[in-house]
Amino acid sequence: MERDQLFTQSMTQLLTQLGQTWHNTIPASAFMQITPLSYCEGEFQATAPIEPNINLHQTMFAGSIYTLMTLTGWGAIWLNQQLAGVAGDIVLADAHIRYLAPVTCNPVAKVQWPRVDLCPLQRGRRVKVKLEVQLHCDNTLCVVFEGLYVSAPKVVLAVNTIKVS
């Protein structure tokens, strides 16, 4: 039980850190109030309240949906990199989205991790990850997003300092 509690505490800290990363580096995510919800058995979930993301039809704005879906996929990769102890710069390389039904309530975006090996990042190689993110409103599947993400190894630049006398 103690091991499970440690994992839960660690995951809670990672989810908090992920939310802070989004809000500090992508200002729209803070305005939209995008929040990581959970990561359990390979499934990552995120949400955003409908109120700041509403359109003239009283449904969720398509741009907000796209942003939530993009960040949910990005967040799944970021979390799995943290759990694997590797670092990479994650970008969305290609995406396709299908809007199936209007989002009329607070949505939940879900993505299942496909068990991609992230170890090539340690060897200086990039990793491609194809993800399908689903957005549900109550029990209705409203949106399906397919994204191809690329994570490139983080490059540490060595800077020589020259003293000028």
C-alpha cells in the first residue's frame, strides 16, 4: 500500500507540474483553464470548463477544443517522458480532427498511451508518437483528434565564457 501511495503522490505532483508548464508556456491554456485530471493505467485525462471556451452557439469553441486535444496528447508524452526518466522537446507535427457532436458541457479529453519506447531520446534520437485523443461530453463522444507528435532530444548548449581584460 505504501508503494501505491508514493506513486499517487508522485503522479499528483507530475500532474500539477504539467498544468503549471502549460499555463506558464502557453498563455491560452491558462485563459482556457485547461487542467490535467488523471493518469492511470496508461490513460491520461484533461479538461477545460466550457464557460471561458463558449461560442455564440453556447457550445465549446472549435479552437478551444483543438487546443485541449493538442495539449492532452502533448501532456501524455510529457508524462511518459517523466516516468521514463528521459527528456525531449515535444512538438505536434501533423494532426487531423473530426467534430462529431457539439460540446455542451465540461468535456473530458482522454488518450491511451500506446507503449512507445522513449529510450532513443537518451541516445540522441528523436521519437515519433501517434496518438488518438477522444473528447467526451457526459457519455457522448464528441470529437476525435489524431496527432503525430515528435519528441527531439533536448540539446544542452555549452557556452564558453571568455574573460576580457
